[in-house]
Amino acid sequence: MIRYILVQNRQGKTRLSRWYFPCSDEEKNKLLSDFYKLVNVRDPKLANFIEYRTYKIVYRRYAGLFFGMCVDTTDNELAALESIHLFVESLDAYFGNVCELDIVFHFWKCYALMDEMFLTGEIQETSKKIVLKRMSDLDRLN
Amino acid sequence: MSQTYINKLNYQDFVNPNKPNYITKEFEKLIREIGDCKSKLDEDRLIEQQIIKLKKFTKKKKIKPKQQSELVLRLLFCQLLGHDVSFAHILAINSSQESNLFYKFIGYLAASIFISTNEDLQLLMINSIQKDLKSDNTLAVSIALTTITKIITVDMIPAVLSNVLILLKHQEPLIRKKALTAMYTFLKQSPESILKHQKDFELMLDDKDISVTGVALDLFLFISKTKPKTIKHLVVSFVEILNLIISGKLPIEYDYREIHAPWIQIKLLKILSYLGQDDPNTSREIYQVVQLVLKESEIGFINGIFAGHAIMHECIKTITKLYPSTKLLELASIAAGKFVTSYSNNLKYLGITALTDLVLVYPEATNKHQIIIVDCLEDPDETLKRKTIELLFRITNKSNISFIVEKMLSYLKTQKDQKYKTSLVSRILKLAEEHGTNIKWYILTINKILQIFGDLVNHDIVYNIMKLISEGSLLEDEEDEEDEDDEEEKESGKEGSQLTKYDGNTALKIFSVNIYAEIISLKKPYPNILYQISLWVAGEYSYLCTNFTTEEIMVNVVDLINAFYISDETRAMAITALTKMVSHSGKYLEQIDTIIQKYSTSRNTDIRQRCFEMKGILQLPNIIDNILPPDSINTDIEIDTNLEFLNEFVENSLKNGGKKYISKEERIKMENELQLGINENKKKSKELRFEAYQSNNPQQSSTWRIPQQNIYEREVNNNQISNTIEIENSISLKVSGISQRWTETGYSGFKENENQNIENKKEKGEEKNTNDNNQNNQNNNNNNNNNNQNDNNDNNNNQINQNNNEKILDVKSFRFNRIGSKEPILEEENKIQEKNLNNDNNNNITTIKQKPPKTEEELKREKTVNALFNGVGSVRTSRKKSKSQKVNLNSKHITKNTIEKNNEKVENLIDLGSEKN
């Protein structure tokens, strides 16, 4: 199960964060700063997995952004890594050559897209096509 | 995603031509301003201004829906930047109740993000959710279902469950999927109530849409972890679905990089692994499909697609969990080998993880890859290294222990995390203990560890090593065979010839004392723990050392004691070691004097103590060997628990009238009885007391009962007995005398009492005369035995001997000296007796009359004591009393007459007492 999904830039600013377990604000801040400390210093050649407390953080860097996911130790790390990639691919397809500013200005749409793919800590939809269709449905509402 | 890294984000000019944003210019401006902020302080200032604005808006009664949704988005933005916006959560809920789907969507989205921190608002949501679940618009239903998955609590489940169950059969796959997700949320929160609907989920497995099946698998994965037995019948279905997927019959949109629905495959493999765990029959059904999936995923491996690796990794994990099948395990170990030998750190990491599990069921798995695994320890990646260490702990055996421990230690040196290091050191020590075949290797390894990480080691290791060296080890036999292979042994080959002369145990001692003597000679600031072991071994076995002479070791130890880097505890041990060496070798160094001189004044009491001990021992050259015999640790000290060697002594003292020993249990028992007696007596009314003394049984009289109070006295001299009787009498007499003063009828009984006293004295005088011969003999003995008695006592004794009628002082002084402590009570008694003696010298008969007057309290006490002696016969009195009433059961001097006299006196007393009452 996914515990939380984070998107942070290299300066440590959190762009998106979604929590799939009950958690206080203090705890969230702690987890965010820990994520930054752990991930920011790692060389790109190193493994994309970090053991953190009793969980694993799976992260991947895209340009100036770190996309991270905290999963249970029994979960498949590579599958988590690939789902991050699928999420980024979907963002890219939706925004058309996505960049950090897209996420900043359209943060609420990113949440919506995330909700289409991940719910209750599990990956629910793995078809990019269906996710994009759902997003365009939402766009058409306005 | 854009691969060009934007060093500075250009907020001002940013517009995405593809996607129009629905937010206002003002909000956009805020985002841009915040983006351009150079510090967190500026950012916070801007947001705080914004929040003040928002607060004004929330106070307005009517807000247009469009404006409201805009405000909700701003709130969301502020929350994302870490500010508290709970004051306006209600806006999100209001927005979710709008009829416009877009505003509703914004409202629900924001609510689902806000609400986890605000429980009360969840209840406000439930109405609009219920309404939306019944909506005809699929989008509205889907938004409501999404919100349910985020905000639902156990209490809210019944409110929406029936609606959700209906939606499971919705025609739109999107709705079915979301309804099933909602069910999954319920299942996690309250499994019992949801499992009733298991049939409904089972149907969903055959859904036309694979993504719905995918969500259904989440539910079954959950059940398979908790209650695998309830879904064993579905194994066939799971296998079927898996077969369907790998045969490529799914819509192409679920392919991810040429791999068919990898996430669903992984979910299926996970479920199967839980179902097949410890179940041979189910496992057999699964073997084939797992093998197929593994084969398929290898294609992905060749093309370098991570999704394929993910499935392959999951296959290995599944095979490890299933009931073991040699064929599959072999395939899994080959696959894991591919991971480990891969170029990518991710794959290496997974390979190591897989092997860590695999070796538990299939130890051969790592045989081919040991070198690669150990090389992973030199990788710069910390995650990988830690995982590798875990694996190494599992694959260590007798043949690779020395190699692996060496690698681990070099890894340990690079570690900075103190906590992790500590745990690792203790694990390595344990590993060396478990798998070490060669005791010498073990000692050398431990020394190596202690040299570097001594501060992290638990001190138990010190005692283990000491024990090992002194007692040798069972492993000793194997060692000889391995000597030739052992590198350490070759290095110190010259010892070989010498070692064979001795038995294994002595050889080990020689070996270790050589090593530890060397460590001491190096004079490096090693951790104290290493020096402590070294000093102990050197102290204990210095005479066995072949590389150093004892003098050399002693000089080194002396230098060490003066070194600044050792702790006081170590220094104290060093002093003891020095003492041992001197005593074993008989050689003495001048420096030792200096050491003793210097450290006798140490601030550390332990060091001081040991210095004095050493000084003391060295002054006794004749018995030095007995104090610290060589190899004393192995010499069992025989303890004669029966103390048979004392038998003769005890018999002698018994013959001489000593008392028999009464064991502690008996004493306690007797004490209790005594106590009980007193208590009962206290409870008893006057009538009862009257009965008791009426019986007037000499058996119950004081002289027969008193010994019970004096059980601690193991030897009592007859002299003493006569003495105590004397006191006994005097007390009773005195008490009766006093009673006249405070009882109204006292004067009437006065003359009677006096007469009795006189009678008593006469009796006593006669009694004494009969016992004079015995007492004289014993007094002489006492005087001879107690040469150290002070002059006063000697004088007293002489006086007494001259004055054959009175022996009291003699006995008193004798007792006083034997006890050896000037207890005030005894002194007082002594004085009293001296006075008595003086009186006796002058006037033998009037002793009692001229006794110093007693305080009222004492008199009262005495009175009760005497009353009780006769009444019940057993008394517990104040300490003074019990001391003054030491009477032996064996006493033969007490005639029935005296006892009767005593009784009579007490009777009178009680009479007087009762009259008074």
C-alpha cells in the first residue's frame, strides 16, 4: 500500500502531496523534510529506493522535481517506480510537455489526475488513455 | 516531461497554451508573486495577507458559486504551502453542494484534502454524498465515490453502504471501479461487516473491464493476507486471469512498455503467494503459471524494461513463499543471479533483496554469486550496502566466515551512523561466535573489532573471552585440522613447534598471552575494554608468555598504568594484574613502589583499595602463593558446607556447658510462639491471668522459660547463669518494693514483701554456697582464657575470688570482654554489679536493698515482666531485660524452692495490681 505521494522540487518546496493514511500536520512536515533530506543528496546513479523507518521510499527525479512514494516493505519497489513514471507520463500527455510551472499553476488538476490513478493507496487505473479521457471530461465541465 | 532543467522558474511569463487555467488573474498573480519570493519569510507574509483577505470573504453571507470555488482553490493553495486554513473548510463543503458539477468537483476535491484533519466536517458531507450517489450523472457519482474513499470513517459506512452496493452493478466500468474502491475502503476499516458481501466481489473478478478486475484484486489481496482459507476456491480464477493476461488477450491500452498489465500481474502473483504459503496442494496448482510468468518476464529483462523486472522480482518472491519446489527455486536463483549481476543499482538491490529471502529456503542460491554480493559492499550506495549486509549475515557459514567478517569490518569503518554501527558490531560478534571454527581466529577477530569499535561493544564480551581463554573451547579439536589452512596460523608458525608440546588448553593460553602482552607493549590508545582483557590475561598467565619475559610485561603494565588514555577501572585492573605477576614470578620491580606510592592517594577508591591490597600482599612473601595461585580461575574452591571441621570444637563447647545451636527456622518459630503468647495474654482478662498463676506450675516459671529469649547466646557460662538468676531475684524483689509506693494497699503488703525478700536472700545465700566450688573453678578458667582482660576486671576478679560469696562482677566483666563492644547496657550492668559487689564486700546480705532507685517506667516494665513470667511463662521484654535475664535451661542451680519463692512474690504483685485496678 502507498502511504503517501510527494512531489518536491530541488529546493525542497513541496508541489504536491497526497496522504493515504491518517497523519497530523506536524508528522506531515517531518515526513516532508525527511524526504527532502534523504532524496536530495543521492547521486542519480544510486538505487531509487531508500529504506525509511519501517517503510520504503521509492523516488525518481524528473528535471528539477522529485516524485516520491512511500510504500510498505512487502510492496514491489519497481512496480511503484513504474507507477511514478506512468503518473509523470500522464501529466506530460495531459499538459503537453509538462514542466514544474504547470504543476504550480494547475496544482488542483494534478490532484484530480492523481485521484484518477491512485485511490486508497493502491494504483487503480493503469491505462493512460482512460485517465486522459477522464481529465478531459472534467475540463469540459467548465 | 520536459527534460530541460529549469534553473530559475519563470513565473511571470508562464502560460501553458494547451491548458487554459480556470483561475482568476488575481489568483494567478498571487501564484506568480509567491513563485518569485526569494525567502520563506516573504512567502509567509504574502500568504498571511491572503488569508486575511479570505477571512473577510468567509464572513460574507452570500458568495457567488464561481467566487466560492475560486476561494476554495486559494485555500487549497495556502494549505499546500503549509498554512492553516481550517477556518474556511466550510467553504469547500458549501461548494460541494452546488448543482454545477464543476463547482461541486472543486468542492469535493478540496474537502477530500482538507477533511482528514477535521472530523466534524465529515458528517456535514454525508448528505450531499448520499444525494450524489443517487444522481443520474455518472460524473457526479464518480466524484462522490472518490470522496467517499478519502473521508469515510467506520461510523459512516452504514449510511452509504447500500448505495455503493447498488453501484457495483452500474453499467459504466468507471463507476463499478470506483464503487469497488469504496468497498475496499470499507473493508480495510471494518472487515467483518464487509466480508458478508464477498460474493459480490467475486463476481467482479469476471468483469469485462480489466481495470475493475484490478481493483477487485486489491480486495482479495487484503483478504488473502488476513483470511487466506476463505478464498482458496478462487485460486483457479486467479490462475486463469493470470494466464489470460500473459497470453496478451487484454486491450492494448493496458500494455505498459510491451508488458501486459504489469501491475495486475503483480497483484495476482502476490495473492497467489499468500494462498500457496504452507499449502502444498494449492502451491502445485500455482507452480505452472508462475513458471510461465517468469519466462514471459525475461523478455522484458532483455529489453531493459523495469516493468518486466518488477514482475520477475515478484515471481522470485512468490516462489520463495510457495511450498518449495526445487525446480522453481532453481529458476528463481538463476533469475536472482541476473538481478545481482545487472548494471543497474536498482536491480542489484532487488537481486540482493530476493536472495536474502531465497537463501532461507534454498541455501544453494547464493553459491555462484558470493563474490558479486560481497562486492556490493564497496558500492557507494548505502541502501544497497545495508541490504547486502543483511544477506551476508544469512549466508555466512564456517567456510566463509573469516572472509565475510573481514569485509564487514572494512564496511563498518566507513559507517558514521553510531546506532547502526553499534547494532552491527554486536551482530558481527554474534556471527563470529556462532560460525567461528577456530578459537585463535576468534580471539584475533575480537581483538580487531575491539581495537576499532571497543566503545560500542557490550562488556559481556570481556567475560566471554576470559572464560574462553581460561577454560578452552570444544572447538579446540577441530582447530588442529584447520591449522594448515589458517593464514593467521602460518604467520605465527614459529609457535607451532612449541604449541605441540602442550595440551590444547595450555597452548591456547600461551597463544593468547603472547597476543595480549603484545597489545600492552604497543602502548596505543586502544579502547579500555581491550586493555582490560589484555591485563587480565597478562596477569593470569604471564608466566606462560614466550615472546616476552614477565619483567618486560611488568614494565609495560607499569607504563600503561601511568598512561593518560586508560580509565580508572582499567588502571585498577592493571594494578591487580601487576600484583598477580609479582606473586606468580616472585620478581619485583622498583617502579612498583612508585606506583603504590602514587596511587595509594588516588581519588578513585577502587585504585586505592587495590594499591593497599598489593602493598599488603607483597609484605607477606611466605604466603603470597596461597593468596594468588597461578591459574586460580580454574581451581574450584571446595566448600565444606557442613563445616565438619568444626565438629570437635562444637562438641567441646557443648561439654563445657555451651548451648546447642538452634536453627533460624526454629528460632523464628519460637519467636512467633513467644509473641503469640504475649498477645494472647494481653487479650486475656484478669480472670484468666488469675487462673494462670493459680495453677502455679513450676514448669511455667520464669527460670524455665527465659532461655527462649536468649537463643542467640550459643555459649553461656554457668557463672553467667548464676549471675542472671541473681539479677532475676533482685529485680523481682525490687519491684515488689516499689509497688508499695503507687498502690493504695501497698503499705499493708509491705511488711510481707520485706519478709519475703529477707527469706529470699537467705535462700540465695545458701544456694550460692552450694555452687561455690563449681563457680570457682570456672572463674579460674575464665581468667586464664581471657588474658587480655583489662586490669580493672582482673582486679575485680581478684576481689571476687577473695570474696567467695559473690561472683556477679566476675561473670559480668567476663561477658563484657567476650562481647568486646562497650555496649552501654552492659556497662551499666557492670556498674550496677560493681556497686553490688562493694555492698557485698561490706554487707553481703543487704545487696538488694541498696540498689540504686529505678525510674517509674523501668519499674512498670519490670513488674509486667515478672507478672508474665509466672502468668504465662514466656515473655518478650525490652532489650535490656532480655540481656539481664540470660539464664540457661541447663542451669542446675535453680532449685524448685527459689522458683516457688519467685512465684509467690509475683502472686503478691498481681494481687496488689488487681486490687488497684
